[in-house]
Amino acid sequence: MSAEQPLVRVEDLQKYFWENDSLLDRVLGSEPVAVRAVDGVSFDIYPGETLGLVGESGCGKSTTGETLLRLQEPTGGRVEFDGHDIYDLDGSDLTDFRREAQVVFQDPFSSLDPRMTSGEIVQQPLDVHDVGTESERRDRVRDLLERVGLSTDQLDRYPHEFSGGQRQRIGIARALALEPEFLVLDEPTSALDVSVQAQVLNLLDDLQSEFDLTYLLISHDLSVVRHVCDRVAVMYLGEIVEIGPVDEIFTEPKHPYTKALLESVPRASTDERARDRETLAGDVPSPRDPPSGCRFRTRCPMVVPPADVEIDQADFRAIMDLRERIERRDVSLETVGDGRFDFEDGSVPDTDVPGFVAALKDRLLERDLPPRHDAVVEDALAELAASNWESAARRLRTEYESVCERDRPELDEGPHPAACHLYGDRPDAAVDPDSW
Ligand code: SF4
């Protein structure tokens, strides 16, 4: 980590969106619901570096970028740019910040006004900020178009007359017009053909050296991130789960989510293609109601069992998944055993309970458990024979409650921290993080 001061310092940034929050909702007595798009994110970006922000779609990457540019107001936390809290800025200080911090959007097709020529688009920020004389602005526009690899003959053309890669070059020229120090690059190549992506990335690399730029690169494409970033922050459900130097993230990932993301990338070499690929099970939970403790725990293949429970990792994952379904009441009890049990009044006759439990276990668990754990699961499923959902969940919770659901893991210390109970103090960890 650099000893110099960060250009951008993000501290505990939160951005919530609210649902059921209109006047009508309040009149009808609906409770507002927070969608926690960004929930306590902290990181620094040092002058001249490129920090990558990666994660699955919907994890809060773009909202983080927009909030730290003050395109959205935060719910909490602070962002310092060059030592100043950007949410305290107003007047000319805010105008200066807007000049210094610019954005290149994902989609060059929709981010350019189709009624303006390329020259007008690049000149617009200079006009808005009243920079120089009219002829100085025109000279600057010509210079910028050439810097991004376009010809001054193309000044009077409209966006539809350019290819996708050329349009993104216009977007980059526009972002550079005010000589910013910092650019947020929000999926800058994901709308482009693969053949054009490398050209745009190389251009961004050249411009960074030429203009001493600092980048936050938001991307779901890990190969792009590996190619251009110095450090990488990995986001999951509104939180940073790991951050570190790009080589370490790719060769020695710590967090199970980072490992799963990397495992999901197709392998280039034949050797690697032959390797088993772990794929991430389950859907990303809703940011309206994120899981307690570690937000990745509903999908994590390393979720930590209680210290006094000896259990195979895959068996523990299967029991946690079963419990999730019971807690969500996501099991159709009436159809167990193809409906052969009499489930009237919400329970099966006592004599049918063993058969009902066996049929339910067959349906919900794809593996045989050791006898000790099998007995606990059967106890829980027997509660479902009388629709006692809460008792069934409690039976499993009492036996198998994990530190991962109780405590929210914090990023540990050092240049490559991860937010996972397998690291740091490892309070209940009974598994070896290197064993996966
Ligand atoms: S804290 Fe637990 S659930 Fe979360 S990533 Fe680590 S092991 Fe998995």
C-alpha cells in the first residue's frame, strides 16, 4: 500500500433506496422498505492507480461509483476527495469537484445525445464551465478528439455515424475535456465488441500515463480487471468482501466469494479446462432483506459449522440450505410422496409420520448424512408433519447455528484484507480456508 495520501477516501458509505415511501403509502399505513444498495463500503484510491470494483450484477458497484461522484446523495458515510468531504462542498468548491471527477458510462449508444455532433458533445462541458474563449474551446475539442484516436474531420458527425468503439472514444474525450484528476469508468467496454475492447482499454491506459489520471474501474469482467487494475475490491450485496493487489486477488484469493467468482471464469488453457469448476449455487439474496451476519452465507461453500459440531463441509451446507427453505416455508407439504399422505388439517396421521419424513428427506436432501446428523434432520422434518415450521427451524438452528449468521465479518487488517470468519480471529472456525 502506498504511503502517500489517497486521492479518494471512502468511509462507511451507505446508499439506500426506499420503497413504499410515497405519501399514498404512508396514508395506507405501509412501512417504508430500505433497499440497501451500498451498505458500509470503505476503500482508498491512491493518485495514479486504477482500483477495480468487481462483483455480480446488482451488487452495488455502479451505485457506489455514482455516490462517490455525488451523482447520488448518500444515506450515510463520507467520501473525501483530495482531503475534502465532497458532501460538504457547495458553490465554487462543488463546481471544482465536478471538474476534477468525471465519469465514462457503460453504454456509448445511450450516453451521447443523438442530436449533437461529436464536436458539440465534447465541447459541452467546456461551455457549461465557461472554460476559455470560443476559439480556445474549439482548439481543445480538436486536440481531445485526436488524443482519443479520432479525426478532426469527424467533428461535425452525429453519434449514429460512428461505430460503438468510436462512440466510446467520444465519451472518453468528453470526460477528459475539463482536465480531471479522477475518472470513474463504469463498465466502459462491456457494450463493445471483443475486438474493440482491447483498443479502448489500451487507450485508457495511455491516457492515464499521459494525464496522470486516477481510475475507479467498475466491471463484472474479471479479464478486463486483471488487465488494467493495480488493486481490486470485490463487492457482494452492497459490501466490500475483499480488497488487495490485483495479482494476489487473482492468484491467492481469500474470500470464498472471490474464489467462486474466479472459478466461474472460463479457462483459456486445456490443462485448466480439465479442472473441476466450482459454480456458485443459489441466487443472490435481495438487498431488501439481506441475510444476517455474513451476506454470502446463504451460498457459501465454506460456511463455518459450530466449533463443537464435527461435520463434513458439504453436509453442513446441505443442512443450512434445508434450514433456509424451512425458514422461508418454501416446501409444499401437501405434495410430499406425490400426495399419498393424508394432509388434511395441516398434519399427517401419527402412523404416517415415518413415511412422510423419509419422503420429505428424499426430496429435500440430495445426500446421505452420518447417523448423528441424520437423526437431527429427521427430528426437524417430523415437526413439519404437523406443519410446525418454527419448531422445525428451531431444532436445526439450536444444533447448527453458525458464527457466519450471527456475526457480520469485518475486513481484517493489512494490504489484502477479507471480510470472512475464516480469517482474522476465526472465532468458531472449524475449517481450513486453504482446504477449498
Ligand atoms: S464468513 Fe462464513 S459464510 Fe461468510 S464467506 Fe466466510 S465462511 Fe463463508
